[in-house]
Amino acid sequence: TSASARTSVARCYIARALMLQPSAPKRPAQPAAAAIACGTALLLVFYLSSRSSDGAASAAKIDPEFFRRGNDHPLPQFFGAPLGDLNCSEMRALVAEVGTASVAPKVSAFQTHQVGQISASLALAKDLDTLAPVFNELSQLGMKGYMKFGAIGYGFWHGAIWYTIGIDDGPVDWDLIRYQLCPNATYEYVSMCMHGLGHAGFVRAIRPYDECTTVAPGTIAVSTLVPAFSICSSAPSGLLEFLCANGYYHGLFEKFFWQTPGAPGNSWMYPCGTDDTAYQEACFRWLFFQLPLTQLPGLPFQGDPKRLSGFEANGNLSTCTQSHFSDEKFVRDCIWGLSSVAFPAFLPKYYIPTWHAYYRSFAPPELVGSKTPLLDWCARFVDTAKLAADTQPLTSREGRRWLACVGGSLSFMLSHTWRTYHIHVSERDALCTDLLAAPYLTAAARNASYTLCHQSARFSYFSNPRSDSPHVDSFGVWASDSEPSWDVWVDASTDADEYALWPLHQNSPTREAEKHSA
């Protein structure tokens, strides 16, 4: 498949995929829908390329009708939102007058983070005794925003968190985070809280910074990368640092261009595959997440297109085993990160078009049509003959690569689908059954693989059902059999089996060990 064909396929699906909304399970593809999406994609690119950052609307145009008016536009998340053309100063005045909750339903997807920053700025200016009520409302708007916009809807909360922590140059106040900014200890709230926190380091690199400031693409300097990660490294546990790292690397790959002066000129992956920043598995996850988005000109979170050409010129789907990393650990991190994004491309039931059309374009036909996709995907990264004779699969090179693939494959893009469509753990586990019959795995490796797969099906980026109940709450968040507590998360180790990261961290130097020895 040609590069131009891959680009066309990815662009034609942007209307659905920008919202990170996967195809509904068992819903057949509709050619007409693809054509509509393609037309919308071109309109979206034109819209983003031509509008000014300040917008053209006047505050005088705002009247109470904005809050009663219906919206019959076919894609209101991006076009036709009643407040979609307000510039930041106009939006700030409106939020101050009527409140965030009244404004949030009427903004476009691209305004959610700005509204979050404005809401935090207004709350901080009031010198409240506690910020908890304000941020509790913002967290709930983020959960509602997810149901409307997809993952970008979390911006109401993310923007508020990164603004509050980012404008303060002092040590990170974890009591403030725990008790005021993110008081809900349910996993999804904690994961999304940490994601917003991870972005804050790049805010600290910009001065002055106010509620109308943004981190512009290509403006992050190499010298700020390590200091920006210090917010995450201050986390009280390894798991919280890992969750924070997701936000850090997401922001990095949206805004940092690897050919920035001072950056290594020989690696399109940078800073992945280096010791410069921690939790490299998260680095690779967000690198591979961002690559297809670089094909979409005008996107405010496009990233660096040169990374895409680096991926295509350096082995594409085989890049993890062909890149000659300095340490085997980076190979496993790369396999985990690539699998977390690309593996669902081979599961028609869980297909997310822009990402998976791109990654599927590099795959051989036998993988695209595989009846045992998890086995065939992970076999790409190992010598199956060596794996079949492996007596110590939990510690050997081939065994750890295999397990990195299994754990990564269910950890990210699949978790979004599970979150969106409320797919219960029992259905998720169905992906794991093939592992028990893999002909090139020893009995010990089969059992370890299946157990890890089950752990990853339960604990993933968006989802961690701590109950066997099939029910979710009004925000689509999975229930828990016990009252959630931050005490669990401040002691949570990435070495623990239940978080499905152990193939990357056990039996090797870990951040966890560093924290405990500090």
C-alpha cells in the first residue's frame, strides 16, 4: 500500500477518529459513511487552517438564547457549536458571568481545555478555602465531555489541573492534588487527573502563562524536557508516576519536534529509547499514538510529521526489533507501546479508523485476516522456535518480549473501546483464550500469558473495574465493590501483578526501587 493511499485512508476517517470514537462493536462498515467522513475531514482541515486563534465573534452577540437554542448541525462537536467562535477573553467573561456548567454544553471540542484553564483561573482568583467543589464539577464535566466528544472531552478537567499546577513554580503539593483537585479516588478519575498533571511541566516552561496561553507546537526546548518530567517524578508511588507520564509524553509528542536545536539528530523516536526520561513504555505508547495524527494538516495537536517518515523508513511495524537499542529493556518498552496502539487494528470488532487503517496498511494479509490475532501479532516480535524451547519464559529475552506484547496489546486503544461501549471484563477475557493453545509456548508460558492478559483486560488506561458487576455509573465509570481510596494509589507499585506492567519492570532496575531507596 502506498504512502499516499495510507494518508487518504487516515484523512477520510478523521471526523470519527478525532473524537477517539471507535466503531461500535459488530457494526458493519458503511461506504457512504466513509465518504461523508472524508468530506467532513476536508472541511475540518480547512476550518482549522483558516480561522484565527482569537475567533471573530463579538461579546455583544451573546444573549440568553445561546443557552436555550438547539443545535442541529451534523457534527456539532467541531462545527456549529453556539460558542465555538468566541475568543478566550470573551469566553472568560462569559464563564465568569454564567458559570462553567452553563457554558460547557455549548462549546466545541477544541475549547474544552481553554475553558478548564479559565475556570481554574477564576477559582484561584477568589482565594477559596478549598478548590474541591470547583474541581469536582470540572471532573464531572470531563466525564460528561468524554461521552460527547471522546477523550478530548476530558479537557475541561485536564486544562484546569495543568493550569493550577503549571503556574506554580514551587514543589508539587500532593495534598492539594489528593484532597482538592482530584478528590475522587475512583481509578478513572485518578488516571485522568494524573494525565492532566503530566502536561503541567510544559506549562511551567512558559512564562508568563495565563488562562489564554497555550503551548504552541514546536516551541518546547530540549532543555525543558527533563525539568518538565520532575512533576511526575515527584509522585509518591510508581504507579502514579507512570499515570502522570502518560500526560507528559502525550504533551511532548503533540508539541516537541525532534529536530529542535539541541535534540539528537539520529533518532526519530527521541526521547524514546533513551534514559533521559522515565517510563519509556509510556513514551513509546504516545509516540505511536501520535504518528497517524501527523498526517492531518492544521490540527492543533498534530505533532511532528518527520517522525512519521522516520517510522516508515525504519521498519514500520518491525521497528522495535530492528532499531538497535542500547538496552534490551527499550525493545520491550517499544513492543509494549506499539502493541497498545496498533494491535486492535487486527480486531474488526474494536477498530478505530484513523489509527488502525494506518497501521493495518503495513501488515501482511495473513495478519489482517488472522483467526488468532493476539498470537500472530505477538509472534512478530519473537523467535518462536526459541520460545518453544524456553524453560524460563518469565526471565528470558524471548519470553519477556512476548509478555510485553501481550500486556501492551490490551492496555490502551482497546481500553478506550471498552470504556466507550461498557464492555464487561468477561467479554474482554475472550481475547485471552487463544493464549492457552499457542503451540510455541510451554505450559508455564501459556499460563503466565493468560494470567497477564486477564490482568491487562481488567487494568488498562481508561478502565479498572474493581468489581465483577456489569454496571457503570451515570458517567460511564465502572463500579467498585469497596469505597475507593487514595491510600491505594499512593502505595501502588508498577511491580505489582494486578497492574499488568510487571513484564517491563520485575527483575530489572525500576523506578520503584529508586523511590524506596530515596
